[in-house]
Amino acid sequence: MRFFSCLSTAALVGGVVGKDHAQQPLQVQPAAYDPYSKSFDKYVAARINEWHTPGIAIAVIHGDETWTKGYGFADVEAERPVTPYTLFHGASTTKAHTASLVALLVQNNETFKDITWETKLHDVDPYAFQLADPYESAETTFTDALSHRTGMPRHDFSWVNTNASIEDQVRSLRHLPLSAPFRTKWQYCNLMFTAVAHAIEKLTHQAIGKIYTSWLWQPLGMNETYYSNRDAFDCQNRNPSCRLSKHYSWSSHEQKFTEFDIDSVPPMNGAGGIITNINDYAKWIRALTNAGGPVSNDGHRALRNPNSIAYAEKGLMDGPIWYGLGLMGGTYRGHNLYFHGGAIGGYFSKVAFIPDMDWGFVIMQNAPNACLEVVAQRLIDDFLKTPIDDRKDVNAAYWREWGEKVRKIKGQPDELFPVVADPPKLPSVRTEDYAGIYSHPSYGRITLVAGLPSTGSMAARLPRKRDHDHGPTIVLHAQTALLEVVYVFRHVSGENWLIEQWEHEMMDDDVPTGYTKAETVVGADGKVSAIYIITEPSVKGEGAWTEFLKIE
């Protein structure tokens, strides 16, 4: 394939957009500032090769100027380049949009005079919004939900596996265990943004996608920003350059890219969903940077205001990282730097801005790796003119982080099952008797099938046997329709099973995304009645086990 030889030549597309904003910069860099220097272009080309990233798009705003550029390919096989018009899923960068809708509700004193940041979600829809703890159900506010301090952990499998509507996802919250006391700990939770989206729909009597469009995107002139794949595909009919990028993962065995099924991306739920290009997203970044657009100054202050400490360790920052409302923040070289990432399937994105420098950027790529983080740090340091000796080797740091992640994953089987009977005890029933459909009110249904999958994009990447297999290999698997995740159940001993989670995001075909464990229940009648799975690692004790009842 000619892909790697084309990165630094034909696949670099971009330019400077005209002066489209009258706001004067608060502090101006020299007029010669150009984010896309030859050195920077060379750096990006090297990083996307190194990280196996087909394509990346970057927009930078400073003062009243906007720079946009594409690198690499949106379609590897067709060698279609990434351009400033190429569409990507923005994933969790949507969260600031959801928080902004609440800001618009709060500032509209005529229509929504009783709505504030402290309005309780239960008061908006008491029938839908109920948590496992009655007190938290009654007290959770917009601010709590949007700043990840409710005590609810991720529980991501509940929405990845079910393909449920926004309201049904909210109704499922009552069946999910909490993992921390209310307002004591920052825990990233997509489902709480879904709960906020549902509240917005109830208050406005409109679908969330329509509200984003009419309240935010149209006023900002974001006319190539969408909330469904179908609408994104229609963009090409109006502008041939406005095409949704394909998204990929890298196969270490085959040394080639594997394309994700575009329909495997989960439905839009308030935690993610935006589909846009860097031309449009630059307008959003400018609004965030300058506290502009339809959201008031008070609304922008609320989005930035630290509500939770997300990470006490500083990492690349000068101090801890905080979480506002759909935005993270910290200080870097004396400046407040706000940012948020997004990841869904092979679509990764990052937005960041420094208000006092009137500067910001968005990066979007079509592979699941840290390439954009490395490029983002180079952008920031170039703009701030960080001395070379003061710059950290971020690329090496992310590779070390990747190596440490792989090391920890490889050690998980022994941590989950430190002692195993020798020889292992055989299961109580035949392998095919474990197969069937199991159900949980929030996590939905899982269908266990004997053996490994023979079809689907993950099938060829699954090892037939693992080093940690104990005795005869007895295997079952389950698959999700969304994100093409495969769960491989490998027998350990008796009714104990080790579960491997396989996703496209891993660049090493020999390593799953992670492990957990399960225990099957066989009744006195000799039939399998249930399977217990640890679905959310942050929940401890007996509550960590999720019961899936066998229904077929």
C-alpha cells in the first residue's frame, strides 16, 4: 500500500480562513504566527506514521484568524485525503455542548424561569430519573450531573450493549450500583450527561439533536455539523468535500488497518454524538475562547468553573486538573488551559483553548490512539514558545504509558484468579448448555455462543488459545452490535470464567482491552439459571456482581 509514502506530500491539505470574527485578541503573538510550520508538518507526518493513524485534521484559532489543515487519509483504500471539510465524530467533546444547552435554559428567564444550575433532575422527570439511593435521586442537580460528582461510575456496558433510547437509558439508572458517596469523588459518567439530555428534552418538548442545531450550531454558523450519521451522509449532496471519514484500527499481526463498521457507532445520547468538521468546530472553539455565541458570559463562567478535582497529580500541567461542566481545566505555564477529549470507535478528538491568549484548537483523527495528544502538546508549546529544554518528551511518555497499560492488562488474569485448582474442576454441564440468552434490566441482553466467533471484523484477531488457559479449552463468546466488542468467556475451574474484552482500540492483537470474571449458576435441576459478571470495576464488594438471568 502506498499510504506511508504519501503522508507528507499529497495528503497535506489546508489553509488560512479569512478574518471571520471581530473580537480583538487580549494578547497578540507576533504577526508571523503560523501553526503549520514546515517543522510542525514534518512532526505530524512522523507521528501519524508512528502511531498508525490514517488521518488527522487540525484547526487553530487566534484572534480573528483561523487556520485549518488535513493530514493523511479519510479513506485508506481510496487514498481520499483528510481536508478541512472532512467530517468526524466528536464523541465526548459533545459534553460542553450539552452543558451549554443548560446554560441557555438558565439564562432564559422568561420561558424557563424556574430552571437554575441547581435544579434537580428528579424534579424535571421523577418517573424516569431514579438512582439506587433515594437521597441521591432526589438531590442530584444539573451541576452534579455535568461535573461527574454524583457517585455513579461509568457503567458504559449498559449503553454500549443495549442500543436503548435516551429515556430508557435514564430509566435504567435505578438498577445500577453507585460506587462513591454523593459529591465526594469525581467519577466520569456518560450516563449522567444522558440524564441531562433527557431533562432538556422534557423541558423543551424537542429532540436533543434539534435543540443542539437550533440553539447552538445554527447561531454559530456551524452548518456542516450534525447529530446523526444519516444527516452527515447527506452533507455530501450539498458539498462533495463534506464526507464522513472512515475510522480504523491497526492490526499488529497483519500490519494493516481494519475498518470499523460505521453503523457500529452508538446512538446519540447527550454524552456524545456530534459529527462535524474542523471548519465548523473552529467556530465553536472561538465561542468557548471568547465567551461568545448565544451562551451568556455567566454561562461560560459556569462551564469553566472548577466543580471537581479530576486528577490530583499534575502530569503535564502546573497543578491538579479540575472538571467544570463538560470541560476540564488546569494551568500550564501560568495560563488557564481548558480542554476535553472525545473517543468513540476509531474517532478520537480533542479541543483546547487558552482564553487570556485568545487561542485554541481542535484536532480530530480516525484511529484510536494517542497521536492527537502528542500533536496537541506540540501545538501548545509552539504557540507559547516553550523553550526546547523545558519541553517534555510527550511522545515517549505516551508510549511508556501504553507499555504500562499492556503490562497491567497481561497481569489481570493472575490478579482475578490468584489460586486455581490443579487440576481445574470441570464445569457442571456441557459447554453448549451454557449457551443462550441472559438478561439484566440495565445491561440488557447478552447472547452466549459456544466457541469463538467466525464472522465479524474481530474474528480474525482473536487468539484461539491463551497462555492462561487451564486444562481443556472451553470457550464461549458474546458480541455487541455497537462498537463491535467481543467478550470471550474462557473456563477457569468449576463455574468460574475469565472474560476477555476485545475491541479495535488495541494496537497489539495479542492483548485484549481488559479482563473481568464471571460465575455461572447451575440449579438442582442441572440447568444453568444465571451468570454473575463483574461489569463495573469501580464498584466493590458483593455489589460488584451483576446478575444476568438466563431467559432462553
